[in-house]
Amino acid sequence: VDFMAPWRVVRWQPDSLSFLPLADGAVGGGEEAKEAAATLQVLHELAGEAPEEAVPDGAVPAALPRFLRLVGMAEAEMAGALLGMEGGALRMVARVAKQRAIQVTRHWQ
């Protein structure tokens, strides 16, 4: 089981993972499929930007809510899902910063 699969599909931050294509049938056909592919392209281009141009940690790109609507997320669930993603990203950054502070402190002891 690839627990990183959802992130590999929509990722917008640079990392060492490869992109995972959207599964066939995840979006309806025709215009919806084309719009979903275009939206994913926008997100993937953000991952290829220079680090100083990357989306700040915790921020969700404007293209993500559009993509989530296309794959069927209910509008009533959108705000909670986006808030959860932002909160998770910020908690991760806080933990990494704390770990780095511990490493520096141990180095100087």
C-alpha cells in the first residue's frame, strides 16, 4: 500500500517523490477530465519551481480546491479538508524546527 499516493498525485511542494498519474475514471470524461489534467499540471509546476518560489508551508494553492471539486469532494467538506491540510503542514514544519533546535543544542553541549 502506498500511503503517499494521494500526495504523489497532487503534490505542489518540491520533494524526492515521483508524480503519480490520476487514475482513469477518477474524474468524469470530456471537459472535466481535461480540466482536472490542467489543474494537476498547475500543481505539479509549483513543485518544480525554485525553492524561493515554492508555496509557503501551510498555504494551499488556489488550484487544489478546484481539483478536489473535480474529483467529487462535496463543497460542505471543502473548508474542513483544506484547514486540515494546512494544519498538518504547519504541525510538520513546527516539529522539524523543534528537531533542528534539539540537534543544534546537543551540538553545542
